[in-house]
Amino acid sequence: MADLPSTLKPAQTAVALVEMAVAKHNTRYDKTFFKAVLAGVMLSFGGLLDIVISGGSPTLTASDPGIVKVLGGFVFPVGLVMIVLQNLDLLTSNLMIFPMAAIKGAIPWWGIPVNWIIVFFGNLVGSLLFGAVLAKYDGLVTADPYLSYIRNFAIAKAVTPAWYQIFLRGIGCNWLVCVAIWQSTASRETFSKIIAAWFPIWVFVACGFDHVIANMFSLPLGIMLQAELTTADYIRKSLIASLIGNIIGGLFVGIPGVYFYLGDWNAGGLSDAEEAQAEKISDTSSQDK
């Protein structure tokens, strides 16, 4: 058997993303929820590491703030990499793949809000749990310079910008996140998946775009640590604006993927597959090539 190429072609990647959505749609809701909880935790590990780097460098921040943003952005992607390699459920990637699958008739349209709602609240629970237990109550970042950084970060993210600015940053964020998911899906082996996902996430964090799930860790943590931000203001201004922006950003990757590569594709035998079954079918197909 000839060696398989190291990456999928774009059309194959688009098919793989739709099949991923079909499998997730047919997964039991309890499994989806708990995988989303774990995804919120994994992403928060990356967020905490970002705080350790960025919040722990006040002198460098004062003299070279761009360098600190680049360094903090460099370490953050570890969270998404863990999510990708464990096949967990992150809302922002599902904002891309579920509309792709629905457009092609692989899943019903009602599957989009059902999945998004379950994964949203699962990610929220995981992020809040991590923030309360592994960032606040264990005392890792409750003293300066981290305390001041977390409070100031919450103000800079959710108070200072206008609503439309957070919305636009949300578009840019999930555009890059979904590019990362597309590229990692196209990669066949682990190291390539890590590199393919790492760079777009590095860009979005360093540039300061808004990721609705990442903010579920950092901004509530600021509220827990007495930042001048209320829960109502966080929801009204940051969460809603970034969520809508993230939805649009995901569509900016998913819809062109359908338009360019899936014009004559149909769901075939995978329309009823759950995740485990889909993996077996995928493995069988690879062996037959």
C-alpha cells in the first residue's frame, strides 16, 4: 500500500468536517455536555498559562507591551491543542462545522441550536469551574502582579471597548480559530495537527481578538477577584457581542468551504453515525485506499 499524503486535500478536509458534525450531532447529549465541560477546562489551562506569562511580566509590559502579547499568545494554544487531540466539544469550532453539515443536508437544521446550546453551557461550566477552583481558590493568581493584571484585563476586554468593537473582534477571532480547526483536520499525524492549530490561535490571542469561551474563564475570574465589572455588564456587552461575532467568523470559513468543495457531495452512509462508529468507518476507508 502506498504511503498516504501527510495532509488531506481541501475537498477531503471539508468532507471530514461535515462528517465530524454528523458524528457530534448523533452523539448522546450527556456525552456532548461533559465533553464540552472538559473543553472549557482545557482551554482555561491555556488561558491560565497566558496569565502567568503576561500578568507576571509588568516591567516588560511597561517597556515592550507588544512582546508580552506575542509571548502570551504563543503559550495560549496549548488549550486548543488538547481539545483537538482529545476530540472534545468547543463551541467555536461547532459554529463552523454544524452549519456546513446542515447546508449539505447531513443533519437537520434544528441540530444546530440544540448542539450549540448544550456545548455553550458545557463550556461555561468547565470555564467557571476552572476559574473558581484552579485559579482563584488555590491562590495561584490572587496576588500581585497577577491580581492587578486580571482586574485590568477584565476592564480592557469588557468595559473599555464599544459593543461593536467586541463584535468585530469576535469575527476576527473565530475566523482564525476555524482556520486552525480546518488545518488541524487536514493533518494526518499528531505533530502536524499541533503545528497547524498553533499558529492561527497564536495570532488571535496576540492581536487581542475576542473568543467567547476563552472569555468565560478570564472575565468571570476578574469578577471573582473584584474587578470593576458586573456579571450583567459582562453578559450584555462582552458575552453576547463576542458570541455573535464568533458565529459570523465561523461562517466565514465554513460557507466558503461548502461553496468551493462540497457542491456535489452527500452524506452517504455516515448520516446516522455516532462518533465511535464514524471513526471505525473512517479507519476502514483509509485501509481500503
